[in-house]
Amino acid sequence: MAAAAAAAAAAAEEEIAVKEPLDLIRLSLDERIYVKLRSDRELRGKLHAYDQHLNMILGDVEEIVTTVEIDDETYEEIVRVVTDTSGGCGASYEIEVVSEKFEGKRLLERHRMVNTALAPHMAEIHAVSIKKALTPAQAQPQPEPAADKAQA
């Protein structure tokens, strides 16, 4: 009886093992996955199916596009992160913008600046949520305080 249970456990473990590259994808079925694409694009969603060519069917997908531009006049780096939250219709977005032009501006002023920049495109957009409007200094990761490290 114990031998049969051990054999069943070994068979189950072998089934879970990653022996070939597609095994990892097989084990990710019905899980949320992250797919990195060209041109600083990402997809995040639940993997429903795939084939040997790595064509995938995802559900509850978010598309994230990150762009970095240099302002021709000020040479500042402008970072934009846009997340398509529309579920595929391409008309609902969450955005993050990092710009030196936000320096000294209150949050409401920053949002107005973003809305003004988006105005020519609003006829095609259903909804926009401005998640972050930060200066470059605010966008930098903040180091942990020394007191917190000592407690850990």
C-alpha cells in the first residue's frame, strides 16, 4: 500500500516537473502571467490556452506601454506609462507621467496639464485615470530609512 502511494506521489511530481520549455507555460495555465513585448509593451493577464508556436489566449488582459521621450527644448526625459484597462476595446486607460514640468506644481495643476496634452485624443478615449503625475525626483525609488533596516 505504501509503495503504491509512493509511486503515485512520484508520478504526480514527475507530471509537475519542468523538463521542456513548454512545461513552464503548461504549469502557468489558469494563472496570471506577464508577457514582455517589443517596443516597451507588456501584457498581463490570465493564461487560458496556448499552442506550440506560443500563440496565447489570455483573459482579463492589461496592456502596458512605456515611452521615454526627450523634450527638444529642455532636454528633459519624459516617461509615460499607459495601461489599457478597457478589456480589449482600447478606449480606457490608466496613465503615469514623469516630467520636470511638474516641478513646483500642485497635483490638480499637474492633472490639468496632462488633460490638456490629451485633449486632441479624447474623442477616441472613453476613460482616463491619471495614476501618477510625478517629477523625476519623486519617481526615483526612495531608500529605506536606517531605523527600519535596524529593526528588520
